[in-house]
Amino acid sequence: MTKKILFNATPTEKRAALLENDKVAELVVERPDSYRLVGNIYRGKVMSILPGIQAAFIDIGLGKCAFLHAADVDPSLLLEEDEIMERFASRRGGSKRIKVPKIPIERVLEKGQEVLVQVVKEPIGTKGAKVTTQISLAGHFLVLVPDTDFIGVSKKSSDSAGRSRLKKLISQIKPRGVGFIVRTIGLKVSETEFVNEIHMLLDAWRKTQKEALTGTGIKLVHRELGITTSVIRDLFSEDVTEVYADQEEDYRDILDYVKMLSPDLVKRVFHYRDKVPLFDKFNIEKDLDRLLKRKVWLKSGGYILIDRTEALVAVDVNTGRNVGKNKSSLEETIYKTNMDAAVEICRQLRLRDIGGLIVVDFIDMKSIENRRKVENAMRKMLNADPSATDCTMLSKFCLMEITRKRVRPELQEFFTDVCISCGGLGWIFSPETVTARIDRDLRRTHKKPSTVTVMVHSAVAEYLRDNDCTIKSMLEREHRCKLTIIEDEEYDQDEFSFKEIPGGIGGDC
């Protein structure tokens, strides 16, 4: 699989796209008024504590208080002093973890207290940011975990011998009092690269500590890397063959970062200078234009529908134009459509950055073998997703439940506003329905003037005047008054009001 990273920047927006086999797999967007917060470290102030849900609200200067759950508080703060260390008891030749009693959060934090917290989840919708007191600093190959000697290795490595080797190596080159976790991208790098990054992370942590101890009150003490450097940190690896940036400043930032960590990769970084826009050059702008479409077509001729509700995202798979050659090939047609859908669904989850609970309704398959193949394909592709994912087996109705870690708003939320007409429903009242509502409103008014002027959207006005004003005439006979229809384009299709009737603004509105 060939991978490329593209950086496009304008005064109004910065975009970074990861291409896999020349198709967009991930898109990261940042605007001047909406910088990402995940990874930022703040000195915050405890504003309230809720013992009932074992949580606290922390003011970190963002307007809306951040949410801190007891599970995200440093364990050393929530454990009795004599039981901070985890104890193990040997039983029958094995070992069993003993549960350590925790102290309620209200006995650890108090209102008005200053506390150092890190954002782990962006504000989404009406919810504020989610924070933790378990601070960490992410690098390209390693994650620094202060105030501990813990050494871990990415769970995506199944090589036990390799994991042991890496743990031993890190323990030899790291200083005391700090822990490190080897990221997936660092499973095959040299000792020199680890040493370089350890020094860089320690320097960043010392600066953060110094800033946190300076002065009092709410403040930002560490800002996460900008979009350009953070994408390089998280996505640039040996698998990436080319990196393009169309702005000189971004190009220099990338070079400086790569030179510090992996000088050998510098030759893969290019400054894009062509007149043709970068994303147009790689033919991906059209893909991004379809990013928010409800319907996504598959190569087989089938399609998937993606719908969001408050609780979950529903994905429906359909055969569409893929009708097969004959009746005997029906099962094969359905299987191929489901396999195509599995690939596209996993791609769309990453591309749209969809998180939370996702329910996929595959087309029902009779063959147990085909069902297992679709399940295995989904698991394989979800395991390749950088975000934490999990999925169930296909149910007897061919439904699959998926969970995907959500740390920021989906791109749909980033790019769009809720429709003021439908309030996010996706539907508005038809002209016929609005006419019925006008009828009901007139019935509620016992003393009507001889002429009633009704203000409506043009679509409703057209319906009322259609077929020689049949509907309008019927309303006039029914209510014994003359109706004057005035179009007002400032009205939404399901809005209306009466001029001569006090307070007569669409009774059902």
C-alpha cells in the first residue's frame, strides 16, 4: 500500500490528507477560530464536585467547564496511602490482582482547588471538554508518562520477544522517575531515534512544569503541536513515500521536525509549487466534496446510506444497481456487495472521523461461510484503524455493532450547522401540511376579519394558487373570508403568519 500526506493551507483553513493507494483515508482540518484542544495542558480550577456521579467540573478558561471523572484522576490521588502500590497474591501457581479500595472524589478534590489537567476529548455539541489529571506527552515514537517508571509497548505488537527487547532498551536509556510507552510507529526504530525523542520530550515536560508553577490562576501551560507537526508526528512513517506542503512555512516546520527525529526521511518531504492546487493535482477535491453526502456508491453498483441519530450512527447497505446476472447468483451478488460495503464503511469511519456507536445493517446472507468472511474482513480493517475500535459478530439479522473512540467532533459537525428550518431532523413540512395547519389556525379564530392576509413561503403560495386557486377558494368558502396570499422568502417553508389576526403566527409553530 502506497501512502502520501498532503498539506494545503490558506488564510481561512489548513487541511491535511492521508492518501492510501491514492484515495483519501483521513482528513484533518483546522481553522484560525477553532484550534484543536486535545493534548493541551491547563492549570484549572475546581468549580463543582458531583459525588453522585463521581465527577468534577473544572474551569480551564474555555467558557464551558471541562468534565473530570474519578476514573481520569491520577490513581495516587484516589487510593489510600498504604495501598497505592498494586498488590498481587500468589494463588495456585498464578497471580491474581487484588482490588484496591478507592477514596470518593469529594475527599480528593475540593471546590476552588487548582489542579493540572490535560484535554483528552474535544468539546462536542453542548458538552464541554473532557480532561484527565493523568498527564502524558506524545512524541513520534514514544509517549512520556511523568512521575512513574512504567514502560509499555503498543498493544498492536503481537511479537512478545520484540516487546521484551523494546522494554529492556527503553529502561536502559531513560532517566529515573519518568515512564514511556512505545507507540506502534516506533516498533522498528533505532536506539538513536529513541534517545533523540526522549531528550525532546523531557525538555517539553520541564518547560510544562516550569510554566505550571509560575503564578496562580487558570492558564494554558502546554499547547499541543499545530496541525502540520502533529500530523507528521502521528502519521509519517516508513510506509509514507511522499509528503507535500504547498506553503513555505509548513514545509520548513516539517523539515525541522523530521531532521530532529528521522533525518533519513527528509528526502521524502517536498515543497509543492505548481499553479494547480495541491488537492486538485491529486484528484481528491471531488472525494472531499462528497464527504458529507448521505449516499456513498460502491464499485459493485451497490451503495451505503449513513444516517446520524442522537444515540448512534446507522449504516445501511443496499445492492442498488448491482442486480446480478440470474437468480442463482443472488447470494453471490449480496456477498460481493457486502464485502465492498465493508471496505467502504471502514474508510468512511476514518475519513469522516465518526465515533461512538455505529450499527451496520448488512444485506442478509444465508451462507454461514459468507457471513464469517464479511465479519473477518470488517475486523481486519477496523484493526488497521489508528483509533480504538471494537465490533460484534453479525447477528441473525446481519447487524453488526461497532464502537470507535471519539475524541473530537465529526467532520460533519465541523463543516455544517444544524438547519434552522428542520432543527436537524432533515425534513420540513410539505406545502400540503402547512396548508392544513393554516386551516386549523383559522378555525381557532372565532372573530375573523373579512379579508385575511397570510404570509407564506413561495412553495406554499404556489400550492395555494395551483389549479385555478382551488385550495385557496376552498379555504375562503370554509372560513367565509377573503384570503390574500403574500410570498415572503425570509420565511422557511413550514412558517406562516396572519397580518390581520393578532398573535396569529402559525398555531403549530
